[in-house]
Amino acid sequence: MAATPKIGLIIVGDEILSGMRQDKHLGAVIERLHARGLHLSWVQMAGDDPDYLSDLLSGTFSRPDIVLCCGGIGGTPDDHTRQAAARALGRPIVRHPGAVALIEERCRESGQPVDEYRLRMADFPEGAALIPNPYNKIAGFTVHDHHFVPGFPVMAWPMIEWVLDTHYRQLQHSTREYKQALLLFETPEARITPVMEALEKEYVGCKLYSLPSVGDDKLARHIELGVKARGGEEMKTLVSKAFTRLQEILQDMHCVTQLL
């Protein structure tokens, strides 16, 4: 079975980094990926800096990742994402006739003039394909497994759903995540780190994780300690074996545990 490509998210906007607006994309994208049996591998936030965006995209274009990018594709002077993508690919910016037609249609419907400022939103890196925008018809664009949508959630989220269901339906629910975990009490992380490292070497493909908590009035200070892996049914069996071995080791260490 071919490995599912990593999926990354880039969130663009000075307003996010300055605190003028709170990001809403990260949680929404994770939710939409999980609904399709997919998961997010990384996220990057960036301001409206054309040089930084170009360098960032140069790196992501060089990898086989699927990348979702929200923000910076409008027509105002502080929108640089379209130009940064073209620069990163070494391609010219061209005016997409299909995007122009959609802008003209939107302007007719809304009674607005078709001017150069609106038409700039049809300028994409050469070879780009359109992402339909059900909210106002102003398209996003796809190039090289990178998918660029506006920063407005009401537009971005349905456009991302369209991307996932149109371009990557074959990846959906192709693998599952298997996980088994317990709560570990009265044990510092430093004591279990060697155990985690040893089990990852013994059960290749499994990941050991620990999530410490200071506790509250209902539960004492503890660590959520678990084993997880992604893949087919064989990984479910491997997780079960690794978790059983983890329990045996903790018992030998006289640790206090509680199954989740």
C-alpha cells in the first residue's frame, strides 16, 4: 500500500500574527480531514511578507506534500500569496480566462463594475487550475498539489472540502489510526522515556506518546501514555502487542496505572 502523502496547512495574514484576528482555520481543517479519514501533518503561519512566502513555498513545492493555503489571494496591495507561489515555481503570473469569466458573472449579478482591481483576482501562476468558490464565485487556484483559497472561513472551508473530495477521494479512509492508552500516576516522564524509546525500536511503525497533566480536583497528577499507529489491520495487531508489552513493563516497575 502506497503511503498517504503528508498534508500541510499554511495560514497567511499579518492580522493573525498581530492578534487583530484569531485563527479559525486550523481546527476547521483538522475536523474536515478527520471526517475523511485523513490527518494534518504540519501547519505554518506566515505574515504577508512576499519574500518569506516565496521561500516557504519553494520548500513545500519541493516535497510531495498536499498543501492547503488560506489567505493572501485577494487583489489588494497586501495580498502576496499568488505572486509568491509563481515566484517559488519560477513561473509567470497569467490571467486565467475561466477566473475572469467568473468575476464578470459575479459583477453582473451584484451590479459592480468589472475593473482591473477585481480582475487581479484572476491572476494565477501559469498552469494553475481553478477551485470553485460557492460563496461569491471568485475562484481559488491549484498548482502542484498546493491549493490556495481565501482567508475568509465562509469561502475557504467549502473550497477545501471541494479540494479534498475532488482531488483526493481515493485517499479518504484508506488507512486508520489505532491507539491504546492508559493513565500513569506518580511516575516522572524521565523514568518512562527509555521504555518508550525501546518499544518504538521493538515495534517498528508504532509511536509511543506521553501527555502530562498537572491534574485537577477529580484526577491526580498523571501522564496519558499510549501507543498509536496508522495503517491496515496488521497495525492494529502491532499496537495491541506493543501496548501489552508496555503494561507488562510498567507492572514490573510497580507503576500505578489506569486503562483508558
